[in-house]
Amino acid sequence: MSPAGRRRGEHRAAQPLPAPAAPVGTASPWPVFWVASIAAFLVSLDTTMLFAAFEPLGRAFPGATAAELSWVLNAYTVVYATMLIPAGGLADTHGRKRVFLAGVALFLAASAACGLAGSVGALVAARVVQAVGAALLTPASLSIVLAAFPQGRRSVVVSLWGAVGGLAAAVGPSAGSFVIDHFGWPWAFYINLPLGGLAWWRGRALLAPSPGTGERRRVDGVGMVLLMLAVGAITLAIVESEAPRWSREELLATAAFGLAAGAAFVAWARRAPAPLVDPALFRHRSYTCVNLATLAFGTAFSMMFLGFFFYMTKLWHFSLPQAGLAVTPGPLMVMPTAIVTGRLAARHGHRPFLVGGALLYACSSLWFLRVPGLEPNYLQHWLPGLLMSGVAVGLVLPSLSAAAVSRLPAAHYAVGSAVNQATRQIGSVMGVALTVALLGDAALGRADFDALYLLHGALALLTALLCFPVDTRPRAAAPAVTVT
């Protein structure tokens, strides 16, 4: 075959047709969607459950400080964010099914190791391995979903895929609180095994092998190390900001090192032959704005979620199961909101929902800043703000995921979505670090939460500002709007 013919064949193989990911003899792509989404559900569930495990881990490892325990969350998230991007390339190159199943298997093995860990160090090490598995399966999962549905249905389906993560956020606090309170913190990890095993088993039987590009892609080890150093050093400086064992000069030097590593990462990406993050992705203004907004909103989302548990258990003295149930109504609003938003965004674009949702999130910050006090009054003082935040998350988070890939070529779905997911995870690291720095003291008062909610509201407003330039309206609809 001629080189032109090979190029045409490769181009055709990269197109997102409905048939390749669907099983033989099955007309509907929805079974494929649910297999891929179950694994993505576990990744989100694991994170939200561990917000509930923060205090039980402190009791299980009494010699560990709050800053050290934060690395059970943050070591996972830093590695997950960094590995997501090359994992997206692996899914494009070696086939979605192969990478997806490998990621699920590694995630399950590491989950078992987390539950068996006898020290904070061993737990953090197992979490790093778990993060690699999660990074492998996440972009492959979204790529499988995108390839299974036609172009016109992707906005709805991607929003639903994101809503599955919202459902995990809803289930995670209450399920995690109940499981940890009754069976111990290791079951926050063991609970992954039956559902993940089902996803792996059904994935082997149901998913058809998807052709990769066949091109060998070099893994940008330098870029990965620089990104890990940048995020890790800045996170360390934040979480240890109040620790007496660190001097101010040491913390400033650590933060400066992180910023320098970040600058070196950007410079390396511009000159490396196969960079971890291709700068060409950010030539599109909407994609750049979406990722900056994802960073800001991911930080705010993590701050509010962890802050909920600190407020409920430290100020209102709720038990862990009570706190988990109290947090649940907000996340329960995410999935129905995301489903409706996805349908409307397919016709009108994502900007109205991104901007409106971010402003509503800022309103929920103002509510929590001004209304709840030391006296528990859940229905009148807490629930309204919680419902506002849940609707806002349903408007924003799935829309960010969908808007990020809406204008990308089919061959870049996995990598482009992986960059967006990695950006959100980096925001989550920053959110956990800021929350621990602001609320990590043993004795907390109501005034200690003011800075948290003010910063949370400012990040929500920044998200709205960044989303104004995002334009994902269907191209065919634009002329009709100008004519009328």
C-alpha cells in the first residue's frame, strides 16, 4: 500500500465510529457505557470516601500529623494527575480496551494493598500504585464512551459520564462514613474489589478490541518528573505552612523550587520532541480557558468537600456516619442536573451552564460564610447551601469535561481529556493542601472557616470569569442566530 493509502487507513481507523467499541450483535452502545463508567465511578468513589476517612486514619496512626495524613490523599492525586496524560496517549496508541483492563486490574491490586498497609508510609506507597491504575483506566474509559456514540449524542453522553462521577461523590461520603465507622478504614479500599472485579470481567467479555494508532510514543519522563516536583513542592509548602518543624525560609524555598520546576516544565514542553503536554492543544482559546477554569473549580470543589467534614465533626460534633449523611443531599443533586445540562448544552453550548453554575457556587460559599453558626441547625442553616452547591457542581464539572473535548480531533480525545482530568486533579491537590493548612489545627472555632469560604467564593468567581470566552455551540446553529 502506498504511503498516502496508509495515511488514509490510519485516518479512518482513528475516527470515532459507534461500531468499534460495541459488542458484536448488540445494537445499543449503552452496555459499553456502563462497563466503562463503573470503573470511572470507582476512581471518584475512592476519593470522596477518603474525605470521610481523614479522622479515622488519624486515630489509626496517632503519631502522624495532619500534614502527613494529607499525603494519603495528595500523593495519590499528584501521581494520578501526572500519569493521566501519558495514559491517554497509551490508550490512543495501544488500544482502549487493553489499557482500560490493565488499569482496572492494577487499581484493584493496589486497593487490596492499601487495606493491608500497616503504616502511613506503606499506605502512601500503595496509593501511588493505585493512582497509576486509576490514571490508566480513566482516559481509556472516556475514550471508549466517545467512540461508542455518534457525534450528535456525545455532549449528552459525556455529561452523563461526568455525572457518574457526581453520583460517586454523592454515595462516597455516606457509604464511606458507614463502612469506615462499622468495619474500619481498610474497607474504604476493600469496597473497590467486588465492583471493580465485575467491571474487569464484563469488560473482557463485552468490549471489542479497539485498534491503536500503531505509533510508538515516547513517554516524557523529564516532563513527568518536573510536573511531580512542581505540584509536590508547592503542596508541601502549603500543608506545612503552620508546622513548627519548618522555618519560613525553608517553606519559601520549597515553594520557590516548585514554581521553578513548573516554569521548567513549560519550557521543556515547548522544546521536547514528544512532550507530556503538547502546547498545540492550548492554541484553541476555549480549551485553554476550560482548563484554567477546571484548575480553579477543582480547587474550590475539594476545599468545600473536605471543609464540610471538618465543620460537621469539629464544630457541630456529628458522628462520622451522621456527617456522611448530612453531606449527601448536595452531591445527590449532581447527576440529575448534569443529565439535563448535557441535553441543553448539545443545543446551546456549555457557556451558560458553566458561568451560571460557577456564580451559583459562589452564592453557596456566601451562604456558608454568613449563615451556619456553632449551634447545629441542619435543615435551615446548612441544607439550602448544600443544595445550591450540589446543583452548581452538576452544572459545572460535567460541562467542563464535555467542553474540553468538544472541539478536539478524534485522534486526540484521550490525551485532550486526560490533560483536562489531570488539571482537575492538580486543583484537588491544591484544595486539600489549602484546607489542611487552614483547618488542620486540633481545636477549631467558627472564625477559622471564614478564610476557607472567602477563598472558595473567590475561586468560584474566577471560574465564571474564565468561562466567558468558552464557545462550544453547534457550528450549524451559529449562522441561524446571526440571521435572526
